[in-house]
Amino acid sequence: MDAKAQISALLKQLSEGVFEKRRILAVALLSTVAGESIFLLGPPGTAKSLVARRLKQAFKDGKSFEYLMSRFSTPDEIFGPVSISLLKNEDRYERVVEGFLPTAHIVFLDEIWKASPSIQNALLTAINERIFQNGDKTLYLPMKALIAASNELPAED
């Protein structure tokens, strides 16, 4: 099967049972293959999170991370909590990242503009360079796609 037929079959599978979302699924898949992030803007109920969940199915053993941001979100909720035992016993500030953004292939961050500036700054390196500084270690992220979404544009301030 040639590449065009494979992609067509994959898109058909990803959009199965979903009405009028094939184009956005195709754009999301294209951005993933290109190694780029994508931002989805639209009112509630327009399948922004569904796109990310379906995209995960395109990857064998793909891990995903999904989070709804708010102004009260903390870096621990996105990047993982600080390991208390390492901090206490070895005086090392290191996060437990398993199950959080640093170990995910597909990342979906909803209401991205509501995140605090500290989270947005930490996300810049993850998005642009696909790395995360965990204590004195540099983690190379397996992230294939970051899908950010919002119901509204950011405030002007």
C-alpha cells in the first residue's frame, strides 16, 4: 500500500463516527507528521478534545496527556510533582514525570490562555525544542504533537 493510501485509510479510521471533522483531523495529523504544534480555537462542544484523543490512536502504544488549564494550575499538574523522597534523602529537586507531559506522545492542553505565566514559559521550551529540564537532567520529550485549544482568544493585557 502506498503512502497516500495509508494516510487515507488512517484518516478514515480516525474520523469514523465523527461528523464533519475529517478536515481538522487531517490538519492535526499533518501537523503531527511535520513535528509542529497546532492551536484549535472554537466554542465549547466543537470536538477540540476529540481531535487530540483520536490522534493518539494513530500511534501504536501512544501515550497521551490531557489537561484543562486554569489560572490556578500549577507546574506540578502539567510536568509532574516534585519527588519528596529525592528532595529529602538526596537534596535533589526532580519531578516524577511518568504520566505527565514529559512522557506523552500526544499532548492536549485545553484553555491554554488561562495558564499562569510560569506554566506558559515552561511550555515554550517543551513546544519549541521538545526538551524539559528536570533538575540537572535534560529530558528529550517523545512528544509528537501538542494540541492547544481555547474557547476564546487571550485577553489583551
